[in-house]
Amino acid sequence: AIAVPLEFLLGLGLAFLFVEKFPGKRILYALQLVPMMIVPAVAGYMFWVLFQSNGPINFFISALTGQPFELSWLSSEGTATIAIIVAEVWQWT
């Protein structure tokens, strides 16, 4: 119930952005297409690595807070849902 509206709003915003001419438009347009070109299995593996308890996301949160942060994102229903929504929105928007 969150992913589809989020994808819609981001997609609509990008559509309005790409109607206008601006420097770097072609590069941004190409970068925007990258998620659709990546094989879903590779994207799934990438997000699996990112959301590990010793992965980059926890490292980044630890660096921001200055406290050790080791959340096992994919082990509980609530945090796994967040991880899936992030991966879904990234891949299909």
C-alpha cells in the first residue's frame, strides 16, 4: 500500500522534470533507466548485501549516530517490509 503510490509520485515528478530542458538532462535520463536494465536477481543480491547486519546501511547509520548499530533488517517482518519497499521503489521508479 506504500510502494505503488510512492512509485507513482516519484515517476510523475520525474516526468515533469524531464519535460523541461536543462543541462545534464541526457545523463540523468540515462541514469534513471539503469534500474530497469539491471537483472532483478542482481538487484536483489545487491539489496541483500546492503541490508545485512554488518552491511553498508548499518555502517552509515553507525557513522551518523556515533553509536554501534547492528539491525538485522531481513530477520523481522517490520524491517524486512521496509527493505523490500526500498528495493522495489529503487528498481521500478
